[in-house]
Amino acid sequence: MNTVTLNNGVKMPQLGFGVYQIPLEETAEAVYQAIKVGYRLLDTAIAYGNEVETGEAIQRAITEGLVTREELFVTTKLFIQHVGEEKAMKAIDESLERMQLDYLDLFLIHQPYGDVYGAWRALATAQSAGKIRAIGVSNFDTGKLIEFSHMNGVAKVQVNQIEVNPWNQRLTDEAYHEKLSIQMEAWAPFAEGRLDLFKNETLSKIGKQYGKSVGQVILKWLMQRGIVALAKSVRPERMAENIDIFDFELTVEDMATITALDKQESAFFDHNDPERVEWFMGLLS
């Protein structure tokens, strides 16, 4: 498995398994199978409601000798109701308890709303105490990320997890992440199949050259850009397919062809849209 080195020296697997929207009753088995197939980066969040099940799978895999705790890189996230220093400190401890872990490898602020500066102080304190190895944010646009990086006054941001896929490639954002030495991590690399992504003729044609699927081409494209990516499936055969991407390389021409697909717009929603921000603020009332 390829790894990237974060700005605090922590090594992070470049391809991970995400548990968003996996049915609760299937989560523990899906995470266990993902570990069995070879995934070492696991991504959950308080808002997903499946930290307990994710933790159960981790403990099962460790008990059975599939992995050691040190071989795994486990991520979770603070949701908007848990920002603010005191709330965040409590939430961090509760996540550790739910997942039956002594430490987490990465803890992110899930959304760019509310008292993110207070939450950041809590994450930095937990990092100093050894409860968290790396800290970061999620869904921060580049302007917000620049401001936050310069103004938090506590600790460096190691990771920003944002939507990145062929329809929303974030090329300008990538340049600023590199400038700030912040690792970009992609959620929804397949855009949940929107706009018939898996049937796209351009991506299919590239895949046929290497005997690979559209999904494999997309993940390889992200790997070659140096971006960490999260893939999700409850089917072991698809998990195995998604991780089988380290035996081929896309050419410069392939990469340019994929770049031409960029629509420069979210396949989901704009985090700066006033109605969306208003909705998030309603969660705090």
C-alpha cells in the first residue's frame, strides 16, 4: 500500500475504506472484510453513527491476528454539534470509548461551521496528550483553509478531506494544499456514480487499455495526483477490485484526458450556499 507523509511526519495510507452510508447492520462485517482484503486506512465519523461497529471490526481483526493496531490508520470526525473546546474534548473521549481504542490516527473537524477554533484547540490538546496522531479538517474550501491555517494559532492542519472526483477535480485547490503542506483527501471519488460516471466512455476507454474498471482508473488517477482517496463497498469482490490498482500507471496523456472531464462543480452541494449554511446552523439551535 502506498503511503503519504503528513506535515508532522505521520505516515498515512493513500487508499482507504469509508463507511459512510453503509447500513448499520452491515458495517462491522464490511469493515472486517475490508481489513481482510488489505485496507489499512479506515474512515468513519460521529455523524455516521457507526463508530461502535467500526471498532468491533477492528477488534475482531486484531484478535484474529489479521493486523496489529499499529498497522491500521483509523479516522473519525467531529460533527457540528461537537465543535467548541469543551464539547470537542468530551466527544474525542467518547469516540475513543465507542471504538475501544487507546488512540486515533486522525481526527477531523467534519464541517466548516460553528466554533471550529475551539474544536481545534481541543484536537491539538488531544494530539499533545497522545490520544490523536494527526489532526485536520473536512469540507473547508480553500479560502477558509488559508484563513484557518494562518489564524488558529495552535497547531498545523495535517489533512483536509473534501469532495474530489472527475466531475469536481479541485485542481486549483490542490495547488494551495501543496503550498500549505496540507494533505488533500478525497471523499466521494466516484461521485456516487452520478452522471453515469461508471459508464463514461472516456474513462472506460482508458480502463480497457490496462484491463481495469472505471473505478480503478479513477482511484489510480487520484493516487498519481498524490491525493488520499476513500472507496466504499459492502461487497468483498468490489473491495478487492478497488485496491487492485498498484500494477499499472496512467500516462501523461491519460491524465490530461481525465482533466478535460472536469465540470468544476460539486456533484452534491456547495458548502457556501446560503441555504445549506442556514440548514447546518439550524443543527446548533
